[in-house]
Amino acid sequence: MTQQEQIWQDVMELANRPGTFTHGLGLHVTGIGDGWAEGELTAGDGMLNPLGIVHGGVYAAMMDHVAGTAACSRGMPSVFSLRLSLFSSWHHGLLPDRKSHLHHNHEL
């Protein structure tokens, strides 16, 4: 394992550490590399809104965490703007997320 790969592994372990908000949601970062990260979360009944679809806050928390991990892959501060536009709904099951291609102006 290279030194950079060890850093990515360390960041992923921090992102998945028990006792955190995202760990409580069941959100796990499943991969990380140069400017990208990916994660997954299994949405259960407690994450649904009154219409029976996954609450937008679950998506926002997931995107914030995975995008922040992607930013950390390059040692950047994980402060960014999050805009959420939902075009389809999710009812139950695995929600995958991948943030990649960090731009020079730090946009995801």
C-alpha cells in the first residue's frame, strides 16, 4: 500500500467511525480515491417522510458526508455549498452515492 493509499484508508476509517451522526444513520463510506468518495446507506422505515418516500434530509446528510470525504481525499477543507434537487423518489433499500471530479475551484 502506498503512502497516499494509506491516507485514503485512514480518512475512510474516520468517516465510518462508530458513535457519529452518519454511523447512526447507517451511512458507510465504501470507497475513496483522488478527488472522489462513494458511500451507501440502507433506507429503512424510520427515514421515510409522511408520503412514504425517503426524507430529503437523508439525501442531504448522505451527500454532505460523502462529498466532505471526497474533499478530504485531497486534504481540502470540507466546507461547501449543498444544493439538493429531487427528481425522483426512493422508498426503501440501498441508496448509493458517489461524488467525484473535484474542480480547481473546489466545486463538487
